[in-house]
Amino acid sequence: MKRGKNNPHNAGRSLGIFLIMMGIMSAVVVLDILRLGDPGDYFKWQVLLIFIGMISLFNNSGLTGIAMIVAGVWFLIPETYFELPEIFLTLYWPAAFVMAGVIVLAGGILNRRKTDRQT
């Protein structure tokens, strides 16, 4: 995303989002929400991918953030103790691609409207 006069990088905002996400992640680990077991089991590359995706999502990188979250969840599924219906596993990637397409189209429409208002 371009950073110009209308979209300056705000270090305080990024730090705030990072701290909030760390707090949420800590709560997930302590409460064992994903039922992975030992807190050490939470520090895997899949969870890190989800965490970075969440930070990207809140820093206005919507598509990148969602893609990272979707990939992290997909690779984390086999390691959880949840019983997922077969239809979920079958339709996961097609649904992810459809959602990504909707986000790209919506972002283009919103950016065009924003540009039209400024001129």
C-alpha cells in the first residue's frame, strides 16, 4: 500500500495493534482455546502466520492479512483436536479464493469511490 500525504505510517498505531494482538494471543495460549495442550505447542509457524496475518489485517493490508490467516488456519487444522465435517475440509480453499476475490473487488470499488470524491 502506498504511503503518501493521505496515508502516513503511524508507528504508535502499529505498536498499539501489536500489543493488543499479543494480549489476545497470550489469552488464547493461557486459556488453551485451540486445545493444543502445552503452551509450548502454540509457538508453531502456523500460529505465527496467523498472528502476522492479523497484524497485517489491522495495518490496512487486508488481502495479505486474510491470505496469511487462511493459510495458517489450514495448516493448523490437522494439529488440533477438533472434529471438522468433511464438507468444511472439501470447501475450505474454494471458499478462501471466493472470499479473496470479493475482498479484491470490494477494495477496488471503495478505492475508486474515494478517488472520485477527492476530484
